[in-house]
Amino acid sequence: MAYRSPKTVPELRSLMMEPPIDIFDAANALGLAVFKSPMENNISGKLVQNHLIDASAGVAGGTSGWSIIVNSAHPYVRQRFTIAHEIGHFIMHRGEEDMVDGEVVDDQFYRSNMSDEREVEANKFAANLLMPLDVVMRSYMTGKSINEMASLFEVSREAMEIRLGKLPGS
């Protein structure tokens, strides 16, 4: 499947009006459960079919049949980007041939067993979900600093710098 903007997903559109987007509400609106769990430091998170979740942990997966597991040891802003990235995989890539055994595991550089093109699409989706250009532009026009904007949108300074580089005229 080709890239799909978060704004084309009805369940997400209303959540993207004001920063910061509640990424847990976004996941829940799509029927995705989100769990935080310690993982190897080089793993940021994964999108998994519910039957792959350890039932002995006493947790139920999402109503969609899929869940996101995010590395609890990573900083909060990284967890948010990881969740948004995995939502991108869920929207655009679930069920594709290169999903290995019903899961996508993304390392700290958001690489997985999927093609580089799909990882770029998931990163773009995450950026557009967490930092919609129109909302970023409104905030930018008020004269906020990069640090203030990163704090407002609950993203890393680096993510906001990249996003601001995509504004018209930058």
C-alpha cells in the first residue's frame, strides 16, 4: 500500500487539531492496545498480533486483534514517536507479505524486517500524526522557539527541527 496521511483516517482526524495529540487515544480509537515493557535497548517497539502477547502477563490485546509494545526504558518522547510509527505500520502495512509471523519489530533507527520504503512511510506517518503541518505552522507563527514547540507537541527537539525544515519557505 502507498503512503496514507493520518488526516485521511477518520478515527484520527479529530485528535489532530491541537497539540499534543494523545497518542494513546489515537491507538485506542483504532482498536490498538499499547503496552510498555522493558526491551533490549536497540529495540524501540513492535506491532504484534494479539495471539503473540504472553497471556500469562494477564493483559488483553486491542479490539482490532493487534497491539503495540513500546520499550519502557526509552524516553517519553521516543515512546510517543514509536507508538505513532507503529500506528503507521498498522494503517498502511498490516497483512503485507513481509510481516514476519504477525509482527513488525522496529529497532532504535526504526528499521525492521520491512522494506526501507515502508519504514520511511511509517516515519512520515508518525511525524504527520504527532506534528500536523498546519498545527505546527500555526504554532510557529506565534514565535515559539524550537524547544517550546518540541515541548508543546511532546516530541524531541530533533524531530521538531526536521518538521520545521518541511514548512513552506524554510
